[in-house]
Amino acid sequence: MTSMTFFKRLLLSVAVSGSVCCGATAQDKSIGNWESLLPFNTGLGVATDGKTLYTVYNQSFSTYTDGRDYLPVPYSKVEGMSDIGMKCVGYDLTTNTVILAYANGNIDLFKNNTFYNLPYLKQKTVAGTKTIYQIYTENGFAYLATSLGVLVLDLTDQSVLSTYQFIDESAGKNELIPVLSFTRSGNFYYAATPLGLYRADKDNRQLQNYQVWSKVATTDTFTSLTNINNTLFLSKKTKIAAMVNDTVKQVYVSSTGIRCMDAGYYAMLMIGEESAKGGKIKIMNMDFAITDSFDCVGPNQAVQLGDSSIYVASIDKGMKRRVGKNETRNFMAPGPTNQASYDIYAHNKNVYVAHGGYSSNFDRNKTTAGVSNVNQGKWKYYKEFDYSPFDFLEDFNLVTRNEKNGTLYIGSFFEGLFVIKADGSVKHYKNDVFSTSSAWGEYGRQLMGLTLDNNDNLWVATIFSNPQLYAMSPDGAWTSFSVPGVQYGGPIVIDDYGQIWFVGTSGGGVAVYNTNGTLDDKTDDNSYHLTTGQGIGNLPSNVVNCIAKDKNNNIWIGTDNGIGIVSNCSAPFDQTAPCDADRPIVKYDKFAGYLFESNNVRTIAVDGANRKWVGTNEGVWLLSSDASQIIYNFTKENSPLPSNVIQKIAIDDVTGDVYIGTDQGLMSFRSTATEGGKTNVDVLAFPNPVKSDYTGTIAIRGLSANADVRITDIAGQLVYKTKALGGQAVWNGKDYTGARPQSGVYLIYASNTDGSETYAGKIVFMK
């Protein structure tokens, strides 16, 4: 067939079908896009306009309109928030503005689905904390009770208007008094402080002068204020009072403790209490009588909407709505159960995150958050009370999956190993397998490393036990290995020779174990121990955190003093030469030195283009395959990352998504590389068609590894040529002159390095 005949048939097929191949699904996001996967299960506060709820959580924020069937809409730095770590929230009816206060003193204003940042308090240079305790709004102004006094915001101008400060002049201190709560009742503003209750006429033009504020006669120190129909309510740990005839009068005493006190939409006070069942909301009328109540675990703030429904920001399941006499329903935006990511497994949009872990001293965290799974956008949880085998179990810190048969492996820092098969059956391995003869007793089942080899053998490393290395064959038979030189096991990788490399946790360097392909015959096994010092490993440090194998069978070892690379994996058992790690000297900008020297390298992941994603306590780096160039450097300051402390990085080799787990939450980044195969399989171009206003990167994935890619017009004229990054090529959508191609159909050709595999696809540019 001539090329002209081919082009004619191609044009005819496009005209007849009205569609193009390589179409992207709705779930595909563009190259360079971020997505947040933050938890929404700890509600800290909620505000409302009478119909829509604005809820803040430890790491995030959501909106929900009452009566809608959908879940709350989540927001993060990806959508424009300026920070991470919420404290409280308020809403102003006059300007339709949400006020978001962060734990570090930062402030965002949210209006018309747009965030506006006011970093005044966060950036203020003062000694001590910059805490925002509560927010009161009226007539276009927000009054923030803070550790530095009352910060007044003009919400119309989106600016800081003034500050009301209170001074402790006793014994010559001349110190600022924190304001814990602020409100108006009648003609007076009231400020609750640790030194007592103050008030001033609301029309006084000198409210910034603390001397115009008078102290209210009361022996109590209150922490929260609210107003209902010009009746001031005041609360402290176990007591609620009201201002009656200008006198503070006790109206309620709690035997268990008061968590919150909020005004209802109609004339009633909602009191959130501790209780034997975890919490309760009690309703008080204006005669100070309790008229109603319902159970609600961990209430932090309650609101009542115009339809009389009551919602509560709760430490359990995020947000709850009262749906019966003593019944609540959870309203929680989708997300993981916890912000920590001690381990991540990702494949083809199926992601597992292990939230449990251990302290820097290898003590238990006693975390019951378990493992969260999101598959094609749908969440599932392996944790207590959501997954019965995990009830009352803690610290699940490892997860991997066998893609051949769907078996899931979940390891715990205290509870051993769970094997969950595709049919739902569960097998639990504990002291019956791990270190039954260990002097550490029950602590011998603390797992630190988990991986599968090419023969579907599961390898497990433990800490505080000897033997420290175990293997389970596909038929369920276990074999243990005592490896000389290392006391504790840690993260594991397996090289192309089938050798097991694992971290010697707690300063033990790295061990290599070779079974010579026989699990049950230990007579032909060998081991090698790498530490610092030339001739014995040449590691940058014996404190090793992570280990990874790249596409060239090199072992990358991350330590608290940078990275070492073992480039000859057969060397440990080659008696003619020592097995030493290379410590490459690199030059970035004007500075040269050992790779990540003096940096605590916590995690390393290798993408489809053999590039290295490196996570430290100071952010994330993407390095070229030989580490000579920095491609990306992401921090919380220049990206949506919620924190610079990186716990784990994992890469979805099908989609190219990079999952970055920090100590404050999980993010994903759509990168440019995927895993390449031997042939082109299910090639996908996206976006396709390319709309006229699209200016981002176009991706073509499903290619053979490192394929040569050409894009031509319908006449065969070359428009663009590139090389795939692993199994994905990227194009900026411009030809070699820097211009956007004219509207029409363009052809995609891809071939592997020997030219034997070709592919012809189409991509459409629209007007």
C-alpha cells in the first residue's frame, strides 16, 4: 500500500467514524497536574450561611450544600488554599465570605470559589505563638480572637483593619494578654482572656486602646463566648454561664466536660460534651433548660441550618448530621483515613496507603488508621470497625500486591503479616512464623520490609528478631534466614540476579543475601554486609533509610548523609573485587559535592525513564537517570505539597502518577514518564482532541520502552520528533517553529530502538 493510499483511507475513516483513536478518558489529568489525597475524618470547625456548610479539618477544607446528594467538595493547596493545617472557620453573611484560619496564624478568605491570602499574622515577627482561637463576624468585618489580641479584618477590602490588644500591667509585666473568644451582645463587645472577661461599648472609636475596655465582675475565666438574641453565653471546661441583668450567672454544669458551645439558627444553644459514648450534643432553650440531646462522638463545633437540621464537626468521620432522635449520619469528603504514608503501592490507578508506623526510636505509634485504598477514584478502608479482621489492631506500615492473582499483603509494625486473597479470604501470620525463638518475644513480629520477587515469593524483613529475613513461597511455605553482620531488617529490594538487598535498620548498613535460586537449600547461600569505609561498602553512612533498584540493575541506597550507588550487583559475591558503593560528585548550579551529602534521604523511587525521585526532609527532587541534572524540585513553598518532610514516594508505572507521601498528607503528580514495554500496547494520547485554548503538555503513553516518536501532518510532513520517557512521550503541542499546528488530524508514529515495532495513531487539533 502506498503512503498516499494509506493517508486517503485514514482520512476516510476519520470522516466516517467522526472519532479518533488514542482518546483520553475523563479520569486522565494533564501532565504536570497535582491532585490532593488528604483525610477529611477529623472535623475541627464548621460555619454556615444557613444552607451551605464550610468545614475545616486537620489538613483540609470542604463545602457542602444541605439537601444535595453528592459528598462534600474538598479543597486543598491544589485548588488555591495557601497553607496546610487548619484551626477554625467563620462566615460573614454581609460579604458572603468564609474566613479560614490556619494553626500557624495564616488566613485565607474564600469567596466565589476563590481563595485570597492574608498572611499578616503568620508573617508578624513576635515572640511566642501566633494562634487564632475563634472567629466572630458581623456586617462585613471579621474579629479573630488570637494570642496577640483581636485582629479585625475588613472583608470588603480583604485587608487587616486594626488590632485590639490587651495588656497585663500587673507587677510591671506589660505583656500582651491572649484573647480566647470575642463576640458582641447588645451594645457591647466582649473579650474572654485568661485574666478575665473584658467589655467595651461597640461604638467607642478607641477600641485599640486597651484602657477603654473594662473588666466584668466574675470569678470565672471563660474560654468561649456566643450571643443569642442579645443574651451572652460564656463557657469554660465544665460550666456554662449567661449574662443576666448585667450579672454573670451559672446556668449549666457538665459532669464530663464541655467541648464546644454554639448558637443555633433558631433561639437555642447547642452544647457539645464529652460522654461515656464519646460525645453528646445537648440543646438549651432561652430559659436555660435542656430540652433535647443526641449522641455525637467528639463534637468540636455545631451549626443549625434554616431547615432546623443540625450538623456537627466531629473528630470521628469529619462531619455528622442529626437524622433521628439519637442518630447521626456521616457526611465526609472522600479521602484516606490518616495523613501519614509509611508505605504506598500504586498500579493503574489502584493505590494502597499504609498509615501506621513507628517513631524515630522504633517505638509503636499505636495508630489504628490501617490501610486506605483508592481504586479508580473509589475509596475502601482496611482498618478497625471498617474491616473486621483489623479490629483493635495497630500500626500497619507495609503494603504490596501481586498483580497476577490480586493477592494483597499488609504488614504491621506489631501485628505481623496479613495475606488477603482476591476472594476475600484472610490469613494472619504472627508468632507462628516470625521469630518464634526470639528473646524479644512478641516484639519479634514487627515487620519493616515487604516485597515480591519474580517467582512470586514474598520476602519479609523484621526488626528486633533473629532471624531477620523470611520468605514465603507461592504455596504458603515459609523459610527463615539469619544474615550475619546485621542485627535488624528493613526495606527490601531484589536485583535482576534474584539477590535480596535489605536495610540493616538502626545503623546497620545494608545486607545482601543470595539463595542461589533455592529457598529450602541453605547450603549454597551467601551473604554480604555493606557499611562505611572503602573495601567494605563505602556507604555515605550506616544509617540507611531506603533502597531502590533502577532500570540498569544499579542499587541506590539512601542514608542520613546522602546517596550511595552500587553499580555492579554481582560484586558482593565476586571475590576478586570489593563491593563498594559509588558516591558520585555532582554539580548543581555553582555548587559541587557528593550526591545529597548532609541530607537525610528518606525515600527513592525510579520511574519508567530510569529517573530518580528522591524524598528528603526538605522536599522532593527528580533527577536524571545518571543524577547529573535536577529536573524538578518540589517543596511546600513552590508546590501544593503540604509538607517538606517526605515519608514515601511510589510511582504508578501505568499512568505515570507519582504519589508523594508527606507527614501532613498525600499528593499525586502527573509526571512525564511511564513504564515502557517491548511493544506498543493500548496507546493513549491525551488530551485528544486538543481544544483551541489548551496550552499544556500532550502525552502519548503505552509505547514501547524509549520509543522514537514522530508526529506528522496528514501529508506526511514532520511536525515534531521526540523520544519516549520509558513508555510515554510528551509534546508541548507546538511544531519546530514554535507555532501551534493548524486545526486538523495529525498522525503519530512510534518505533522501538531497532525499528521493528511501529504504530500509527491520530490526534486532532480543534479550532
